Amino acid sequence: MDLNYTEEEVAFRDAVRSFLKTQLPEEIARKGAEARPLTKADYDLWHSRLNEAGYLAGSWPKKFGGAEWSAVQKHIFEEESALAHAPRIVPFGVAMLAPVLQAFGSKEQQDYYLPRILSGEDWWCQGYSEPGAGSDLASLKTRAVREGDHYIVNGQKTWTTLGQYANKIFCLVRTGTEGKPQEGISFLLIDMDTPGIEVRPIILIDGVHEVNEVWFTDVKVPVENLVGKENEGWTYAKYLLTHERTGIAGVGFATAGLQSLKRIAKTEMQNGRPLAEDPFFAARLARIEIDLMAMATFNLRTVAGADAGKAPGAESSMLKVRGSILRQQINDLARRAIGPWAQPFVSEQLEGNLYHPGPDHAARATNTYLNNRKISIYGGSNEVQRGIITKAILGL
Amino acid sequence: MDFNHTEERRMLADSLRRSLERGADWAALAELGVLGALFTEDEGGFGGQGFDIAVVFEELGRAGASAPVLEAGLAGGLLADAGRADLVEQVIAGTLKVTLAHSEPGLRYDLGPITTSAASGTVTGRKSFVTNADGADRLVVSALEDGAVALFLVDPKSEGVSLHTTPALMGGTISEVTLDRAPAERLGLAETLETRLAAATLAVCADALGAMETAKAMTLDYLRTRKQFGVPIGKFQALQHRMADVAIEIEMARSAVINLAGHLSDAAPTRDRHVSATKNLTARAAHLVAEEAIQMHGGIAMTEEYALSDISRRLFAVDHRFGDEDWHLARFIRLSA
């Protein structure tokens, strides 16, 4: 047992810190700290800085130009980035599609798409969920029918995160109706410029345009855009879902969130004293901090276990459930901390003034609280995760 | 970063688990090195680090053992601090059973102010919540001496000492001890009391972790075998999800125990912040796990005869030893300011 990083890990952390200090633009960090939405230009700029420094493909295998980070290194990078309020790496190309192409894509697909992911030439989005297929993803209905050298795609995808910026979408489509629902699914790469695709914004409860509906009407997709084999897309989809899981606990976000919450609690006053000294508020805050101390170690135990060749598998479902609850508790406490300033609700999507009249730290707290209700729903809801824990860990 | 125990600690845990399953007695535990693991080499043992304490007590808790091991580490540690290697040697060999008598009526979980006083080779006062005193050969008693707290060695069988002993919620016994000019041998000032109590609090938390694992295993077993409405009750999602949460909170408690074990040798403010964080979280987890285990078992868990009752009581007792959830939360807040 040793709770300390090795010398190599400390050196890696210091390098990441100094990169963040010199390369992360102040304006972007400020937006991160204040939880304001980023523009496409912000994302693009950060993407290219990460790529230049070799951090973008940190987890990729060396033969695809990556650095083959250990799970602990990946954790360090994610945590330091969150603490510096850097944008998260938009995961759809780098962390989701790339591992699938590296494992199941053709040589041509690897050679063509992987460099474009790194350069930022392609912005990928994810076409998984459908209006009738959420937690029960395998019930998806978007159909792809083979006609000569093309698939003709019809259907609808939803919750497509940042799809408004994407020029490509990877989709799960139904190519077969025989056997179990999982058996007739294929993995298709689709150009968003193809005629018949329509992207419609969905404004979320916090007033932000983050996700979209994507409609497909007789969309022609060349057959060479099929990844792997027809009707085996479910295997690739599962691989994708289990691949990127070290950040699933969100410890970095929670740590950064707790730091800013403590700052708010020192500034906001209650009964003539800083809110941080109010015994009821202090108790809520302390309980969360205590949970986070344990959560950080729980996360590292799992991460270190994956490094030693153990499958992170279902343990990451535990991290997802507990980590999402903890982050939501932090957001909830931030909302309470700003008190009556939670009432002015500023949204670009609603009419009215765009400037929150309260202190800076109050401007986005409510919006962040509302937005992060999603984290116990997406990526397999917490109820789905509990089902996985029940079967895979508890054997019930 | 490494979350694996050393080979030595794993072996000790394995052989302790097997011995406890066979019903090891006090002599067997001493022979196995369970007591030696609580003391450093300088003190005559071969462990004494946070992770030594953690592995030993996790197994004792798992087995629901009521042997006075915690008492040996706590009172024995104070003897080591007083330079009494002669006595520590006997404690490690299992030939001298000791326990600490410090708390007093009205103090709840606070360490002071105490009123028991020392005068001309005797101590007088009343001590509360003294665990496993009835089987002890010596009590380590705290008492005021010129305004300072000092420690004294008292034979519980000597004149002037009377015990009112009941079974304890966590297993073993608990006594109210009355001292009336009881003959006492001075050990020294009680300067290391908080350090030794930090280690004892880790022991309680690790013990709770082991007990939680047993409660979990018993409940899982029950969910798989108990049938209602024609199916094993573990097929019901309402119970599955509760069980998943129980499993998650046990992993949180395990993580908290690791945190405290890893910081037990830190300077006092950092160490005590971890003591309070870990005790607060473990106490919350312990009563959640016990309550859920009872609820998921149903009626059978309410019976004294069923083995879960011992384990549940042990888990409920976690809150009441060395400071409860709220006491440690308040302390954590003070230490974080």
C-alpha cells in the first residue's frame, strides 16, 4: 500500500501542470471556472494545443501515434485539467470512435480517419440514442438498407451532444431483424453534409443548446463506411462504452466544484457571518468533502487495478453511480449557497436580460445544477448501472 | 501508487481468517502474531503501521471476534510510550491482558476534563465505558496529578476497585469502574493519548469494514436462497438496487479506511482530520449496511438466534465508540478551518 504517486507519476503531473499553466488561454479557463458555455472556436483552439503537445492522443496505442498512458496517468491528466478549468476533451472522436477504429476498423479507415480526428478536421458526434431507445439501446429502430454500393438510412437519433458543431456522426443502425435485437445492429460512419440529414436543436432545462435531434431521410451512405462486419455493431458499441471509463467518477470535476463551492461559502454572508461558518451549511459541506476524500481513493484503487491488468469492468459502474451522486450534491449545495440569487434565471434561449444581476459566482450556479441532473441519466442511467452491479459483481 | 498489501500482511490476514474460522482462542491469536502486529519493532512487535492495524481488525470484524485485541493495542501502546518494555513484551505474548480506563460519566465522546485524581500511590474516581475490563489483568487509568493528566497501572482485583460489568453492544463486555483509593503505579504523563486513540479509531473502522463484508455476504446468500412468490427474492429489482447501494457504500468505507491507514503517521492535525473523516463515513456506512441487511432479510434478522444479530449490533456500536458521526463531523469542520 502506498497512497503516493511514483516519481515518474509526479514528473508527469508536473509536466501536465506546466502545460496547463502556459497553454490554457485565460479566457477559456475563466469560462470553465464560471461554468459558462464554450464556443466552437474555444474547443477547436484547445483541441489543437492538446494535439501539438501530444496530450490529445495520450491514451492511444503508440502504433497509432499515441503515448499509451497508464490508467493512472490518464487519471492525473483528467484531474489536473479539471482543476485548471480546462475544457474536457470532446470525447466522441478521440476517446470513443478512435478506439473502435483501432480495434475493428479497416486499414483504410484507420489511415483516413485517425489523423483527421487529431488534426480537428473532423468533429465527430455520437448517433446512439433514439426517442424509443434510451437505456434499452438495443431496441433502436433507425434502419440502414443495402442498395448496391450504398446503405439507405432512415430514422432519428437524439441527445446528440454538440452535433451542431459536427461534420461526422458514427451511428448504430438496424441492418437485420432476425434473432435478438442486439444481433441486427451495424456501426456506420456518416458525413453530416449528406443530403437527407437534418439537425434540430434541443434546448435543455438550463437554457443551453448542448444536444440535438438528428433526422435521417433516405440518406445514402457508401458501404465502405461500415465499421467491421454487418450486424456486429453491438459488439463494437459495447467495446466503446466500456473503453473510456477512468474519468467516469468525475473526481476532477468534483474537486474543482468543491473548491469553488468553498470560495462561494466564504463570500456569501448569513446572519452577519460567512456562510461557511453556518453550522448547518458547514455540516453539509463537510459531509461532501469527506465523501470526496473516499471517492478519490475509490477511483484510484479502481484505476490502479486496471493498470495491473485487472478488468475495470463493473467496478466502473460503482464509480459512475457514487461519483454522479456526489457531483450532483456539490452542484446542489452551490445552488443553496448563492441563496436568493438562484432566482434570476439567465438564458440565451429565453427573453430578457443576459446579465445576471448578482455576484459573479452566482451567475451560473443554478444553470450548472440543472445541467448536471443529466450525469445520473446519460451513459447508462444509475438504475442501469445498479443492474450491472447486481449481475456482474453481486451475482444476483 | 500501489493499493496492494505487502505479502506479509496478506499472509497474516489469510492465516488470521482461517484461525478465526476455526475458533482461535487468545493464546492462538498471540501465537499467530496478531498482537505483535500492533506494535513497531522498536516496541518489540513487528508492525504498528496503519495498514497492519487495518488488516488485523478487518479480519476480527469479519469473524465477529470479541477478543480484547483493540484493548491490547490501545493500553499496550500507552505502556510502550511509558517505556515499559517489560509489560509490552507480556502483552504481545498474550500473557498480560490490559485495557484503558479513561472516559468518565458526562464526558460523552470528549477526552476531558476528567476528574479522577491521583494521590500518594492511589487513584480515586469513576471511569466509564471500559471495554473488556472483567478479563483484564491490569487497567491503564488516567487521573489528574497536579492539574496534568497522567496514567497509572491498576490491578482490577485490588481493594478499592469495583466493576459493574454488562455485555457490550459490539461484543465482549463493558464496565463502569469505581476507584476508591485504589493502589496505582505511576506510568507517566498521558501525552500520547490522542495518538493511540487515533490508531484505536482506525481499528474500530477496519473492524466495521470486516463486519460490513460479513453482513453483505450473509444478505447476498439470503437473497439467493430465500424464495417468495415462487422466486429467490434476489430477483426483485427493489432489493437488487438496495444491495447495489450497500456494495457501493462498503467500497467507500474501504477507501476511507485506506485513507486513514495511509495517514496515521502524519502530523497530528492531518492525521486527526483523516481520523474524523474516516470515522464519520464508516459510521454512516456501518449503520446503513446493518439496517439494510436486516430489512432485506426480513423477520429472521430480528431473531437473536440468527448470526446476523451479532454482526448488526457490532455495526450499530461503531457510532458509539470514540466519537459518533456528528461528533467527528464537527471535529472535521474544526480541523479543516
